Amino acid sequence: MKTHVKKGDEVEIIAGGHKGKRGTVLSVDAAKGKVVVQGGRTIKKAIRRSEKNPDGGILEQDGPVHISNVKKLG
């Protein structure tokens, strides 16, 4: 599937609860039609204790947005 954005592009979210936010595309999943925008949709994820994270806890990370809800800038 051909996409109108690629990794590293500046985009703006044009629909949904995060409308108006701008950021850089971190990844594109063309098969699922999703893009991850830096600072676009922050989600909280619970993580287990591990060697890397001995305390576990809640991690904030960027979540995916549907590709039709982003507009390329410039």
C-alpha cells in the first residue's frame, strides 16, 4: 500500500481527539494503515518488573494514529 507520509516527515493530526497536534513521523505501518507521530498521541502503558525496569510501573509512549487522520506539512 502506498502512503502519503514516510518516516521523518512533519505532519499535523487533522481529525480525532488529538486534532491540531504537530510532530514528526516516527514509524509507518502501511499494512495496518497506522503512523506513530512524536508527541501526537501519548498513551500510558503498564509495564512489568524486569531486569531493564526493576520497579515496573507506568510508561508514557507515543501511540498510533490512523494514516487518514494526518496531513503532511510543507
